[in-house]
Amino acid sequence: MATRWKHTENLVAYVNARLLDPASGLDAKGALLSEGETIADFGPKLFADGVPEGVPVIDCKGMCLAPGLVDMRVQVREPGEEHKGTLASSGRAATAGGVTSMVCLPNTHPAIDDMSVVEFIARRARLLGLAKVYCYGAITKGLAGKELAEIGLLAESGAVGFTDGEKSVVDAQVMRRALLYSSTFPLLLIQHPEEPSLAGSGVMNAGEMATRLGLSGIPREAEIIMIERDIRLVEMTGGRLHFAHVSTGESVAVIARAKERGLAITCDTAPPYFALNEVEVGDYRTFAKLSPPLRSEADRAAIVEGLKSGVIDVIASDHAPQDEDSKRLPFSQAACGGIGLETLLAVTLGLVHNGDLKLLDALKLITVAPADVLGLPAGRLKKGAAADLVIFDPDRVWKVEAATLLSKSKNSPFDERPVQGRVLRTIVDGRTVFELDS
Amino acid sequence: MSNPHINALFPHRHLLAIEGLSSQEITLLLDIAEGYVEQNRQADKKKSLLRGRTIINLFFEASTRTRTSFELAGKRLGGDVINMTVATSSVKKGETLIDTAMTLNAMHPDVLIVRHQDSGAVKLLSEKVNCAVINAGDGTHAHPTQALLDALTIRRRKGKLAGLKVAICGDILHSRVARSNIELLTTMGAEVRLVAPKTLIPTAVERMGAKVFHSMKDGIADCDIVMMLRLQTERMQGGFFPSVREYFHFFGLDYEKLAAAKPDALIMHPGPMNRGVEIDSLVADDYGRSVIREQVEMGVAVRMACLDLLTRNLPNSDLKNL
């Protein structure tokens, strides 16, 4: 074996690893060899006779070596709100979290409803050389919910899906036409499911907590109703629709029934919705103000069940950086959102440590599953594929301390929480872009 | 009178809500307020307990009666009281809140009395200052001194709080007064009933220990106290009921509905009243049963008691001189 490699240029050997590939079900001790930007080979028997001379070796010390994470829901804030986050700061946060591909929402300023913005982001991300950045195009011009954006042209320039970001497409006729039009190519639409007239001026989940705190509540039905409506529209049009960050048990049930009927529907959730509940709001803690709001314990448990049953296809970080001025406000005035790139893996592994999911099933939700929903060439160990990898210790305990995170904004809903599972090294296109404690 | 143990009896730095106060602490506050009721009825109403202390009334939301009540309370205890009414634009007010807190803090006030239109805003501010903070009403969350003055009024008339049946009627959804009263009255062992149309009842409010009714006659049946609330139309977005006329017909307090309560039931209202909307003028002005004006009187005494107790816990307090 050692003589198989005639030249040693551009080769890097990752030895003594626990190879994990959720796409193929591989979970075995072994090694991986990268050649330049791609995976040359991997497997339990690779380097059985030793690593060829001259090949640099990275000893994984028995830790997990898996495909880099694919995060399908990230707000980078550039262009337009660089004081909250930039492609550089999000890229650093992503690599610290083991994320090698991320897809950013179009709610930038200007919005990604024009090819020039897609190209600007692609160029900036390429120059930075951190995590790979893909972006969504807007469904409607200026995210205003009225006229369709240039969906076809945006797709040609690289947009991997279409969404109005944190806004729902409220007008049923506009949504119907968007689904119909996008199905001609065919392209994926992503909906933030919330009926705004029902959510009203609500700032947290409607319930006892909101009543005690004197905060106006958003009923869970605001999400469920929008999902039920859109399922009807998918049925009508034959479009492909993905629901972002589902947060209620009933949403999962409704989506499960739609999937059983064979509709092209997928969905994701985010770590706060399976790891936290509305109690986190506590004494008006604005880091826990998210959209959708943190729900009841029963809903949290139902989301975990949705992940176990496979109805929820993907976990996305829903990374939404907000600067201090946007969060250090009375609760009802504070901005929604929490950062999540750096805690995505650790909080997801919580499902494994709690006995809810097996390690490969948990990894699937943050690697190959989002890649497959979006049609991205990522998320799996494959010869010839890009060497986008993460090495992590699944058991290492650490405490999330917002101030030490690499994200420019520090608004983590998991601040001060102990978590288990730490990224040790992140590799993008064969280059180490993050190394813990380096 | 000097009381070196008072800190242990009321060990709170701020008064932000009723939640967190024990029945003993509430009783202590009401007992001290009783003494101030008598003082306020004298010709010489002034004491020097707060001499040298600076009290700032910081009102982000207009309220003449609460502000005046706090102002009188501070002045009658000999403190220097300054009123600040902060007009705010809807977008920038959060920055103004923290900035204002920082600025005021630099001037070394001893007590800040704060009213704000957003729930939780007073707590946020209390975390940024070194002085004592009294919540004079935040959004739809809490109005602790109103609940305390209601309790004092009831206790003086009925001699107790425990075991009484109290109906709180009207716009519960938007009422911080209702939330604080539910907390206080249930802590003190009273039975609390809430009466309103379903659109004005907050979600899961029965978990706070109150019973919910949608008929005035059923709700106030056999009650000792009927507490009416103002319809907060300024907080309402969209229609919560079809018309004022219909609202009064079903939920306005008149003699016919009042007949269901105990014959000696007291009528209360935190004011200002919408006459002919939530309460009939004849009932409101029935001085045999309506204690609405007495509530205003008790307000000053209760606020004096709050200032008294909280300033004893300030770090620069000299207990020996009390």
C-alpha cells in the first residue's frame, strides 16, 4: 500500500481516526488521505502498511473524522450590517464550529434579489478562503412579498434556493405563483412559516410565561396555519418547498402527513428548538428572543421526536448575529435571533449524549441531509470529493461563553451552558482553516 | 424609630414586582404604611427620614396621578424629589433607556422610580444603576405599589386579606395592575377571580392561581371585593369586543350586576375611570361602597413605606441614625 502513491506532493494523511460517514453508514477506525483539494482515499485499511514517506501526517488521536458540516441557514449581515457580522467573522465562526459550507439568507442590504449581490458574496467568500459560502436568492423583490424576484437568473448566477429570509411570503397568490414558477426549473423554495396577522405584536411564545411577564404572546398556531396553507399550495402547484426552523409538535405532525402523501416537502429545525424552551426567557433575557419564539417543553420534546422519526430532515444553526445595541433593550424592543455556528455541533451532539439519536444519525442531520436538500456537492466522504472535513472530540465538555466565541456578535442563546462535543480541526479543500488552541 | 433588624425583614434592593415578596414582607410593608396613613392626616405631614436623599421620578409614560403620589411620598419623608418625563421616539427609546440610566446613575440618586411602556424595562434599568429602583408600572407586567395600596385599602376596611373573595373585572389582558394583584392577593391567602370576555383574558392565567369567569354575575357572586379595571384601548390593536355599548352591557359594573356580590362588597378601581364603559357613574360615586378615593389616599402611604424600607437597605445607609 505504501508504494501506491508515486508522488507525495499535495498529500496529507489523517491517521488514527474514527472515520464517520453518515451517507454510507461508515463508522470505523481508519485513515484518510487528501490530495490537494480533494479526498484521495479513505478507509479502515488505508495505510495498513504505514504512511508513505514524505507525506505529512495529522494524527487524529482516535478522534472523529467526519465530513465538514453543512449549515443551510446563516445570516452573515454583509453587505449592509457589517457591525453585526461579516463574511470574515461568520467564516471564522463557521470553521470554529466545524462548518465547511454555509448558505446565507438574502436579507442583506441590499437584499439578494439581484445577480450582482450573489456574485459579490461569492467573490468575497472566495478571497477569504474560510468556509464555503453559498447563498439563497429572494423569492420576492426587496423581500417585500409582492412581486417575484428574478428567480431563474439568480439560480443561474449561483443561488441554491429561494426564500424571503426571516419574512414569510404572506400573500397566498404570490406564494402560489412562486411555487408554480420555480417548479418549471425546478428550484427549491424555503418558507419562514409564520402567519404575521396571528403573530401580531407578540414577542415570545403565548402561554403562562408570557402572561406572567406581561409580554404579548405569539400563538403556536401562527406557525402551524402557515405550514398547512403552504402544503395546500404545494399540492396545487407541484412545487418544492422547505419549511425553516419548525418549532411546534403540530408542525411536525402536519409535515409528516404531507410527506406521507408524497409531496415534495422538507423541513429543518434549529438547536434552540430542541435544546431550549420558553423558560429561557426568564427575566426578560433578550438572548432568548428568537424567531420563531422558544416554545413550551412539550413542543421541544415533540421536535426531538420529529428528529428521531426522520420527519425533520435537517438541523440548521439559524445563525442570526445581533449587535449589543440591538439586544440590550427592553424585551419587546430587542431584535430577534441568536448566533449558532459555533455551537451547532455540540448542541446537536446533545441528542446523542441524551440517547435520542445515534452518532451517525445526528451527523447526518448536519452534513449529508442539508447537502441533499440543496443539491450541494458536500457532506459526505467520497473519493474525488472536496476534502471538507472536521475532526472533533464527541465527549469533550466545555462551557459556552459568548464573549470568547469568534462570531462578531455574541448573542448566543446557549451562553453559560455546558455542552459536550468540541471541534478540534476544520479542513476546507484540504487546508486546515481552524485548529483548536492554535 | 431605630430598628437594626429591618434589613433582615425586608432584604430587597429594589421593588420591581410582587413576585418574590413573602406574605411576611407584604405584611411588614402594609404595617409601616398604616403609620404613614395617620401621619398624612396630620397638619404637619413632613418627616426628615429621607433628608439628604435624592429621589428621581423617571416616567417614560405619562401618568399624573402615580407620579404625583410618588412625589408627595418622597417629599413627606423629607427627600429631594425630581421629576423627569422622558418623551421617546418608538425606535430609539431603548438606547435612551440605558443611556438615561447611566447618566442619572452618575448623579448618585438614592431611589429611581420608573414607569415604562415596555414589560421588563424597569428590571433592565435596575441592573445598570447603583441605587434602589421602584417599578411604577412596566408595560403589561407589574405595578407593585398599586397592588400594595389596593391591599392596604382592603385590609383597613375588611380587617384582613386571607379568605376574602376578590373579583378583578375587565381588561385583564393589558393590565399590569391585575397581574400584581393576583400575585399579592393569592400570596396573602385571598381567592382571586377574573371576569372578562375571552378576548381580554391572557393565556394560562389560571396557573397564577386565579379562577376565570366570563359572566359578571357568576364571577362576582358572593365576593367581598369587586375590583374594576380600565379598558386600555391605547394598548389594543384590533377589536377585542364589538362596541363600548355591548361591553358595558355585559361587563360594565352597575347596581344590577353588583347585586350578586356580598351586600357589603367594596368597589375598587385603579383609575382613571371610563365612566359608562367599565363602571356606571352611580356605582363609582356610591361612597358607601366605593373606596376609589381611599385607594388614592393609601397610595401615598404605601409609597412612603416602600421608600422608607428600600432606603434602609442602601449601601450608604447609616442605620444608627434611623
